[in-house]
Amino acid sequence: MALLLRLYNPDTGSVRINDTDIRALAADDLKANVAIALQKNVLFADTIANNIAFGAGRPTREAIVAAATVAGADAFIKGLPKGYDTELGERGGKLSAGQRQRLSIARAVVRNTPILILDEPTASLDARTERQVLANLRHWGAGRVIFLITHRLSTIRDADRIVLLEDGRIREAGSHDELISNENGRYRAFVDAETADATVTA
């Protein structure tokens, strides 16, 4: 993802978007077409609406609400004293970790880019909220490319294509069903371990 964002250029090979090497693209053009929500989100002592709009120019209130809805944040925002005009404390201290994470996703979604990168987007969400947010993203993301970086099986199992990385190298790639069918595969071992952990926890 750092290569896609051109934080670094590859020593060998290339990163291409629609067969165009990204080194041939202007940095501003690339940044205008890629949005990212990091696991460690940064919120400011400002209104919720302004926090979501940060970095997106001047989105309309309707666009801000639509992005918050995709991120599963609209309901809790409307429950706050001033809704979208509620002032946040320093670093969003008034909110839970899950609420802050959803605002970070909304901030990325409101930019309406064709490529979206989500780094552990549901790490702080409960299972029910995670399912809803992922379903919303699937609907919103039709015709877009969404990268989900995660260690959570529940987050990735419905992805069109899963890429398993180890030590910086691609070990396996395919759909969940394709990868799970390889009984000796690394992905299968990961799924078995996750399932066993869930059984023990339950």
C-alpha cells in the first residue's frame, strides 16, 4: 500500500493502475484518486461534520451524512446533543474506539475516490456493527477497488480476492472458497486456527 500511495517507489517491477505505471502519474492526481483510513485514526477538536470533511475539500452536508451512513456512524452521531455539529474533545476523546474508527472510515468514504484503502477497518467494532459496515462498503464500493488490510477472518472472507502475505511476500491468492479448499495451504491453516480460537473463547 505504501508503494501504491507512492510513499516509496519500487526497486524492481511496477505498480500499475489500468495498465499505467503510477510513476507516470502526477502525485496530486494519484492522491486525488486514492483514499485511506488508518487503524490509528486522528480526530481534531472540531465538529463531527468538519472531522469527516477533513481533506475532502468542501463536501455538502448530504455527502457527509451519506459517508457516515456507509461507515455505520450516522445513528450514533444523530444521538449526540448537537448531531453532526457536536464538538469533539482533543483526539475525539469523547467517543469510543469504535465510534472513532467509524468516523475515520467516513472521512475516507466522503472523498468518493475509485480506490479506497482500509487498514484494520473493523478492529474496534463489535461483530454486529462490523457486519453492517462491511455490507455497506460492499454496496458503496461497487465499481471501485477496496483494499482491506486485516488479520480478522470475519473481515476478509467475503472479499473477491484474498492475498495472504508472509514476510513481505505473497504466499497465496484467490477467493475464500478457493483458498480454503487447499488443505495444506497457509490460508487454510489460518482459518483453522481462527476457528479453533473462536471455539475456545465461546
